[in-house]
Amino acid sequence: MNAQMNPGAAAERSPVLPWPVACWTAVLLLIGIVQIVRAQWFDTAVFFGAAALVVAIRWLPPRAARRVPLRAVAAGAVAAGVVVSLLPRHSGGMDSAVVAIGVAAVALAWPGTSAGPRPWTAGLRRLGAVWAALVIAGCVWELVQFIVSVIHPADPSYALSNLLDPLLDGAPGRIGFVAVWLAGGMFLLRGGGRR
């Protein structure tokens, strides 16, 4: 629908990023820059690609409004969880599976033509604040550990991935982590239980 037929469409598709979106885009770009310094090219592509997608969404057309049944999302999450749990960690297959899950999540969360922005409930605002605090704390921890490893390369590094390695090396821990990760993603895709 063009702006002449729907006067609100121009405002909704404004190219100016709202400040929360701009802040998260900046976080993605900063993490991408750190990955360049670390020479982690796959991670660099993921974070820069995510930032570009966030910005591009402001200009890309919305999809036709449709609701994906919770059973279909749950079945997809279970299938993805089985695949991810069986793949070797840090492998090309694991990277491809994680990217495919991300693409599917973006497709499911893509704004619909009739949906429009919905106000957040108080519970979702609290969830957003907790999520933001956790992500920022994790990013600061990773950055500090990276700086320490550059200054003192002989000392051990305590990156989050290193701390999680003992848990994720065994099948039960990996399955549990994947289950929590996908369940959290489903919760976010369902709008915090609002849909």
C-alpha cells in the first residue's frame, strides 16, 4: 500500500531510526569492529550483516500479514534443536545451522502490513530492560577479556565461550543450552506471550 492510500505508512516507514534501534545498531557495529580486530571474519560478517538488516528493514516493504501457528514454530524449534545438538561445535555445519535459525526467526518476526507498531506492556518493558542489561554486561565482559588477553597474552582468557565450554562439551549440557536458547527465542517471537 503506498503512502497516498495510507497516510500513516510514510510515518511508519520513516528512514530515521528510533533511538533504541539506533543504540542496538551501534552495539552490533561495535561488536563487529571488535571482531575485525580479533580477525574473526565469520563473526564480523554476522554482526555487520545484522546491523545492515536492522537499518534495511526501515526501507524494505512489509510482508503480507499472517500468523504462524505456535505448533509450527515449536515443531521447527524442536527440529532445529535436534540438528544443532548433533552437529560438532565450531563446525561449518553448526555455523550454517545457526545462520539458518536466525534467518527463519527474522522471517517469522518480519513486520506485517496490517500489524503496525504495538505498545509494549509493562512486563515486556521490564523484560527488554533485563535483556539489554544482560547483553551489555556480556559485551563488556567479552571486551575486557579481549583487552586483557592482548595486554597479557600468556595469561588465561575467561571469555564467556571459554567459561561455557565445560558445560557445552557434554551432550546433556549442550541439549539443555539449545533448549533454553530456542525456548527463549520462541518466547520473543511470540511477542512475550501477547500473540
